[in-house]
Amino acid sequence: MADTLFLILSVLTVATALLVVLNKNAVNAAMFLLLSLVGLAGLFVLLDAPLLAFVLILVYAGAVVALFLFIIMLLDTRPGSFPAFKPLTVTAALLGAALLSLGIWTLVHRAVLPLTPKSVPMPTMKHYAEMLFTTYLLPVQVVGFMLLIAMLGVIVLSKKYTETEDAK
Amino acid sequence: MSTELLKAVAASNDWWALGPEMTLAVGALLLLVLEIFSPKKDLRFVPPLAVFTLGLTLITVVANFDKTWGGEALFGGLIRLSASGQIARVFFLVSSLLVCFLGTICLPRARVPRVEFYHIVLVVTAALMLLAQSNHFVMFFVALETVTIGFYILVSYYRERTLSLEAGLKYLVLGALSSAILLFGIVLIYGAVGRVVVDGVVHNGFEFGTVFNFLRANPDNFLATAGALLVIGGLAFKIGAFPFQIWVPDVYQGAPTPVTAFLAVSSKAAGFAVLLLLVRVFAPLQAVLVPVLSLLASATILFGNLSALTQRNTKRLMGLSGVSHAGYLLIGVVASFSQSAAAGAVWFYLFTYLLASMAVFGVMAYVAGPDDSGEELEHFERLAKDRPFLGTVLAIGIGSLAGIPPLAGFMGKLLLFVAAFQAHLYGLLAVAVVGVVISIFYYFGWIRAAFFESWSPPAPGTAPVIHPVAAAATWAGIATLAVLAIATVVLGFFPWPLTSWLLR
Amino acid sequence: MLSNAQLLQLAIATPLVAAVIIACGLPKRFAVKLAVVAFTAPVLLALWLWAQFPAVDAHTYSFLSTTYTGLGGLGITLKLGLNGISLPMFLLAAIVGLAAGLYALRSGAERLKLYLVLLLIMHGGLLGVFASVDIFFFYFFHELALIPTFVMIGIWGGRDRSYAAMKLTIYLTAGAMLSLLGLIALYVKSGANSFDLIELKDAIAAHALAGHTQTWIAGLLLLGFGTLVSLWPLHTWAPLGYGAAPSSAAMLHAGVLKKFGLYGLIQIALPLLPLGLQHWAWKLALLAGLGNVLVVGFVTMAQRDLKHMLGYSSVMHMGYCFLGLAALSTVGTGGVVFLMVAHGLSVALLFLLATSIHHRTHTFDLTEMGGLAQKTPVLAAFFVAATMAGIGLPGFANFWGELTIFVALWKFSPGLTAVAISGVVISAIYGLRAAARVFFGPPSEALQRVHAQHPPADLDWREKLPALLLLAALLFFGFYPKAISQPVDQALAGPVAAVKILPPR
Amino acid sequence: MMTLLATAPFYGLPSYLFVSALLFAIGFFGVLLRKNTLVIYMCLELMLLASTLALVAFSKFNGTLDGNVFVFFVLTIAAAEVAVGLAIIVALFRQRHTVQVEELNQLKH
């Protein structure tokens, strides 16, 4: 059961990820990204992290991909401007892909990995909360400031600057 | 989880140890609050307040310099105060002070909001300081990303200039790429190190000490080695090392001058502060990392210097010469695997680089026109004759960057070379010498533009070139530049104040 | 009353302090007076110290003093002192510095104050080079003197000044970097943890360096210093640079600063790396003998430009110095020191006179000159005397230097001695031919036109005084060679005797 | 709930790692090959997501929760990055009316 599920979900994730790269249209790419996310969320569930799967769908599917779609529609870019890959680029990409596959293969086969998971109880929301607000309190604060400057940054980049600030 | 455990964790959260970072955060928030309540949008208080916050923090750090809380890990192992962390704090504070100074020159000429700039600079500074003291990969990544996101915004800050936005986009794409690579490396290390139980306490694979212990026991672990290489690859982007230097010239050219200086000095120094931390963590992997870093260093030196040769734009020149400086510094990093004194040499070099670069960027800020466009070498012609003070400061700054005695940059190179010799890095030294000699070409070209051409009369029939010195230097500007130049000269003759600090 | 060690410090500090004072905005009238004082004081102090010599403090050094600089952790202290080898060089630097300074005051250069500041820094740096016992400061002072050279060529230089300044900067920076690496290598490998030459000597006496270590460090130093001294084929910067340099800078650089490399080889490499030098001796001798003396000798003969000719001839004479060094004997090394002093004085005099000729002919082209002896007999006399000194005729200091080197070289290789002696003939040919072209025979048409507009006057006293100073020193050492040979012999008694003299091959 | 994978040796950690590495590689080549900045941006997100998958898998097999907690931070950071990135793209589009990389070449080479 789990094996079949894993197979289906991983194929879904990887195949749609490939389509994100290979698709002509930016809108379609965003939709495939969404599908890929769903597959990924399924894998998270298989790994005993349903909460993370939930957050992933909420944040990514709900916010990030929606934002992408919104921007694509807003900018209304020409569809079908799929690049004609130059031979050099393709060669380089194939070479890189070969090297990378080799790397992944060695990574998976040479690495000394635990084959069975540790049998610990599945983490609940409470576990996460406790860790975030005790051990990881400092990074949480820092991330808060990061979100603040990101927000300010978006405002600076989007808002029209008014001269009134130059009051002497 | 019991309340006892909560209390124990809370007790290890020694917030007082992070006083400087919190001061900056509070100062940054204060800027935003005051902006809302300031009458009639009179924002003259903003730069002085930012400078005051930074200055106050600097004073408290220097006053408590030796108070490093015994060096034990705080916040449950997220942060470790140390002497090198204190040095990093001082470095980033000084650098940000000077960035604010450059901001006061450049920002009023461009029609851009003021408060947000200083706010972001303050937050990024605090994040940089945390980054240099982190002892845990989660803290490390979060602080690093805060810095990086801050820089995305700052680089594209001139939102009405296409160049600035283009630079921002380039920095963003390559920065996010390097972050992803770095993150994947961290994940691999976490996976390899796994769960370690020492003295009954469970440690995870994020904590630096745990990683080190694991690597010492398993120096040939494939997964961890791959992870370490990916982390170093991601950091190579931050310091602008080969092959991740492609963003440097474009982003340096497009970014507003204060941001270029911030990138050149603080961002690069942050990369090296982290590399020096990680050298301790990854020490058992020397057999792999030393050749890789050596190769990186040689390629960086040669690439940086060779591609700087043909540049006419001074910002690109500073960027590419900065790439070569990153190469020299990498030699120090390689040396620090076997010579712990090399870390002090790297910091000394960074401080001399800070002084010299800021002096040069200060002059550039005055020479460039209102929209940062007057940065070609031609714009510096006759500078020494028309503005002898700016010319002198420029000459001292460039001389120090070129490593000419008796300026501070020479002492920096000397200390690095001695460390490299002690670590038997003869091949790297040879490359460095070749690099230094090549660099004389383009630094000399700049000096020639500013000094030598001015004595030749303009060709008959052509109007003399007038470089756009847009802003008349204020007394504060003159004083700052003078302090930078004098410090560069004095440290060349008498490096005791810094060396006594860094080399102990 | 100041001690002799303090007087030595004073001699180095005077020009540097004067430079700072003038740079801070001293009015021009006072600046000129201060500069005269600052150029003169070192000569007087150097003569006094020479009279006091030897007052040996330790390890053949006199007048030792140590100032701490904050680099104690690295083993760097500002240690000053003179031994038998550095004393003549110090005196040379002081004399040529005074001559160059006096001549600079006469030159009427644009922005005279900046010119004087740079010259004073150069002068102070040169004095510091030869008085440094610490090899870090030995290098440091060299660079201090070198930087003004680039600037002076860049600003006040003649033809191709930008290109010349650039080429000079790159060659000399490369050479300086390589020698710096060699010095750092010595510091690290000796285990002395100090840049102090005396401590280095002690450490190496206790633990001699392995043969191959000596070989590669000596190779680095020879390559680096060789570039600085214009060893063939790394010499191409010299004629170009001297051709473009303003006269005072050329006098100081060709006369004194260039000797830095040879001085370093004698003072540092010879006692510390005897086996290394022995390994390279034959290669060095062949490069210097065939390259510097023969090839450059012929190139010199082909020059039409007076200043280029002087530049090449100075490259050629450096070949003798390398040959004397390669002989690896007390006699040869003593000859090199002697020739360095003598050549420094004579080449400075020749550069001075060349500029004086240019003032009267408005050209450096030898084919466009002629007949100047009738109009300016004093200039002609000086020039002929300086040329004869350069060739090495008896009565001038150069004679003793070349003679000693040939004697030492004979034991090393009779073949190379023959080459070196043929070099004397070559230098006689180009030297005398130049003198003949400039001063005798009919003046060219171009020159007549120039003279019609600017009738040439003979040397005035501001030119005569420095020229006389240099010529007097040349003659003094020519007739009283003991003034140099005695301290040199004393200093060389120790180190070189330890080197086994090579059997002739 | 029992662990689903306790009896599945084949689809153990290496398999998850393989999927994660594949996703990472796909994203990486997407960044290199595509010219549309929006698509490049999606590929960058894919790379970050690949890391989170590996994190969750490692966390599970190592038996520590820290990896899962780190995922929270990674997601937050990725979201912030997207926000800033899209703002820059929009601002640039207003000036230049393109999102194609090869047309954004005002900076000299």
C-alpha cells in the first residue's frame, strides 16, 4: 500500500516538475508546479508529517502559486515564447545532466544511510509549537524581522515615491 | 513537555548576550514608528538616528569586547559568543556606519524613500552579526537569508532606474540559486550526521559541534562531504568566488553606490566570517576541502584580475578587483586549516579592505552624478587637479587595495602571505603574486586617469572634460574620508592597534 | 648630545619629516630652504658616522638601535645599524641624494613643492634601506623609495611617460613581490621567528638550511632582486624608464635604488644561503656575462638617444656586479660593493649632465648634436671625465671595482673574465663616441637653429655644485680606495670565508 | 497512527533521497535553460522544495524533529523571497515591458 502510494506520488511530483521546466506557457508551468506540490505534500504525509503537508498546501498552493498566476496574468506576457535551445546549451545541459545523474547515483548508493526509520511517535502540532517557541525562538524572531523587511521592500519597489519626504 | 524543560530552555536564552543585535532591531523599529508620528514628513532625523544607533551599539560592543560569556553556546546551541564573533560585530558595525554615511551623500540626490533604506541596513547589520556568531545551521541559514533578502531589496532600491532593477533581478536569481544549493548541502549534512547522543542529551545534525564530532569520527562519510562541498559552493556566491562570480560586475554596476559598498565589504566579509567558522567545523574533511578551496582561490584570483583589466567602469572595476581580493582571502582560509593564526590575518585583511574600499566608494559617491551614472574612468580625469583632497583619498584607497607599502593593504597581504608560507601553500602564493602584478595594471590605470592625464593640456579644438562632481563635500564627509585615509596610512606604518586585537 | 645610533635615526628621519612638513603646506620659499637643509644633513651625518666607524656593537654592526613597531608578534622591529657593507652604500645614498636634490632645485619643475616632497621621501627611503638590519624594513624602505619614482615619471616624465611608468611599475612590483616572497620564505624556514638579520644569522648558524631549501629560496631572491637590478633578460624596463624619468629621479634610481637588489644579495643571501647561491652561480654568471655584458653592450652601441644609451650602459655595468657576486669570494664581493658605489656616483653624474645637455640642445638624439665643446667647455670637461669614470680608467673609483671583480673572476672562470674585459672595450667605444658626437665635430643644422634662438650658456653654479660633488667623490674613492675597502673587508671576513670557493670548471 | 514505512525496505530513505535529488536537478536545469524570469523563479522554488523533501525524510529516519521544524523556516523564507522577487519583476516590467532574460541586458559586459 505504502509502496504503491510512494510510487504514484513520486512519479507525479517528478513528472510535473519536468513539465514546469519544459512547458511553453508560463500559466501552464504554474499549474504544473501546483500539481507537483500536491505530490510533494502526499510524500510528506507518507513521512509522518501531515502538518507540514498541510502548511505546504496552504502556503505554496494557496499563496505562492496564486501569486505567480496573478503576476503572470497581470503582466500578460506573450505566450509561446519558448526558447529555441542553442546546440551549445543543449550539449552543456546533457553533459551536466549526465554528471548529475552519476552524482545522484553515487549519492544514493555510496551513502551509509539508515534503512529503517526510528520508531518515534508521530509529531503533533504541540511538538512543533514547543520547539519553535523554546529552542528555536531566536530564529523565529529573526524570521519575523525578515518578513518585515521583505514587506517594506515590496512597498518600496511598488509605491510611487512622493516628494513630500524631501521637506527641508 | 514539562514546564521545567521550558524554564531550562528559557534560562539558556541569554538575551543580554545579544544586546547589540537587539539594540539595532529596536533602533530599526523606532525609525518606522517615528516616521509615522513625525510632523509634515520632516525626515531629517532619520540618518542621524540610524548613525546614532549604530554608534551606540559599536561603543557597547567595544566596551564589552572581552565579555564573551565564557564562550559557551547560548540559546540551546544556536549562538556561540567568541572573540572572532566580537571582531565580526565590530567589523559589520563600522561598515554599516560608513554605508549610512554614503547613503547621506547619494540618497538625497535620487528620488527614493529614505526611512526604509536605513531600516533595512540596520536589520541586515544585526543579521550579519548573528550570522557570524551562529553555531547551528538553522540559525545560520535564517540569518543568511535575512541578509540576502535585505540585499535583494537594497540592490534594486532605485526603482526608477532600469539598471538598478536589472541588477536586483540578477542578484535575486543567482542569490536564490546559491541559497538553494547551500540549503541542499545543509540538508545532506543533517541527514548524514543524524542523531547523536552525548551525555544523555540528544543532539541533532544542525549543531556545529555535533557535526564536527561526527566528521572527526567519520572523515570519509560521502554524504557529509558532498554536503560540505555544496555549502562551500553556496558561500562562494556570497564572496564572489569563481565560478559564482558572474553576478559581481553587473550587480555592482547597477546597484546604488552605498549598496555596492555594502555588498563589496559586508557581504564579502560575512562570507569569510562564515567560512572561517566552517573551517573549524569541517576541519576533518581537509583532505577534500583544501584542494577544492585552493583551486577556487587560484581561479578566483586569476579570473578577477584578468577580467578587471579591460574595465572602464569603476564600479565594475571595484567588483572584479573585489573578486581577486576574495581569492587572496581564500588563501588565508585554506591556510587556516593548519595555521589558526591565519584567521587573524584574514580579519586584518578584511579591515584594511574595509577602510580602503569605503574611501574609494566615498570618492566615487562624490564624483558620480545624481543618478550614479558618472562612474567611467573618464569622469575621474583631472580629479587630482580640481579636487586635490578627493584625489589624495582616492590614491590612498587604491594604493592600499593594490597592496603598495606603506599602506595598510600591504600589511594585510604580508600577514596573509606569511600565514600561507607557514601552511606550505607555495603554489597559491605564486598565483597570488601573478595576480598582484596584474592588478597593478588596472589600479594604475585609475590613478593615471585621476592624476597623470591632468597635466597634459586638452587636445586643441576639444573642450576640456568636466567630471560631474555633483555634491560639494560637507565637513562631515571630508572628516570621514580623511579619517579613512589617515587610518589606512597609519595602519600601514603602525598596525599594532589592530594586530594586537586580531592576532592574539 | 645625541648618541651615534640616534644620529643614524636622525639622518633617515630628516628628509621624511621635511617631506611631511612641506606637504602640509609650507610656503614655497621656506620649502626650498628646508629641502636644502634636509638634503644636506644626511651627508654630514653620514660623514660623521663614517669617521666614527667602526664602533662595533654586535655582529659587525655599529650604531645599533631598536624601535618597536607593534609587529613584535611577527618578529618585526625597526632595527637600524650599519656594518662595513652598508656604510659605503649609506654614504653613497646621502651623496647622490644631495646632488639630486640640489639639481632638482635648479630644474624649475612645475609644481616644485610636490616634486621636492617626492624626492625627499625617496631620499629618506633610500637611507632607510641601507641602514635597516631588519629585512622587513629593508624591503619596506625600498618600496617607500620606489613609489615616488613611479609618480615622478608619471607626472614629470618625458616621452612615453605613461607607458614607461606603467612598465616600470609592473616589472619592479613583480620583482619586489618575488623578493618579498623570498624574504618571507627565509623568515619561515629559518625558524628564527624574526625578520632581524642578526637573529636570522644566529638561527641559521645553529641550524643550517637544507641544500634544496637554500636553492629555491636563493632562486626566488635572484629572480626578484635580479629584476630590480635589471638582470638580462628582465632588464627592458630600465632604459625605457630612465629615458622617461625626470633627471633627479633617474639619478636617485639608477644611482642608488637599483643597487637594492645587489645589496640584498650580498647582505642577506650570501651569509644565509651560501649553498643556494653556489647552485645558481654558474647560471647567474652566464646570464650576466653573455646577456648583460655582451648582448646589452652591443645594444648600447646601437643607441642614438643619449638617455637610452645611459640606461643601457647602466644595465651593462650591473652585469659586472653579478659576475663579481657569482665568483663567490671575498675579493669578488668586495669588488661588487666598490663598483656599486662607484657606478652609483658616475651614473648619477651622467644623468645629470645629460639633462644639462638637453637644456642646451633641446634633444637627446646623438646624431643631431655636435660642437658643444666650444660653447660649453666646462660641461664638456665634466662629461668626458664622467665617461672615463664609467669606462673604468684608473684614477676613478670604478677602476678599483672593476679590477677587483676581474681578479676574482679569473679564479672562477678565465673565459668569462675575457668576456668581461671585452665589455670594457665596448663601453669605451660607446662612451667615447657619445662624447665625441655631443661635443666635437660640426653642429647639426637642427642644433644650429636651436642655438640661434637659445644661445647655450655654460654650466651655472647650481649645476656645477652637484656635478662637482659627485666628481669629487669619484676621484676621492679613486685615489683613496681604502676608504671603502677597509670596512668592506672587515664585514666580509666572516660570511664569505665560510663559502667554499668553487674550483674553476 | 503507526509509521507507514516500517516494513518497506525498498522505498526507504534512498528512494526519497533519489526523488529529492531529481527534483533538485530538474529545478537547477530549469534555472539554467529557461529564459522567462517567472519560470526561472518557479524552478528556484522547485529546488527549495526538493531540499524540504530531503529534510522531512531525514528527520523521519533520524528520529529528530529538528528537520521538520527547519522546513517551517525554509517555507517562510521561500515565501518572502517570492514576494520580493515578484515585486522586482513587476517593477522591471513596468520599465522595460519584458520578462525575458536576454532582453534585460542594459548592464555592460
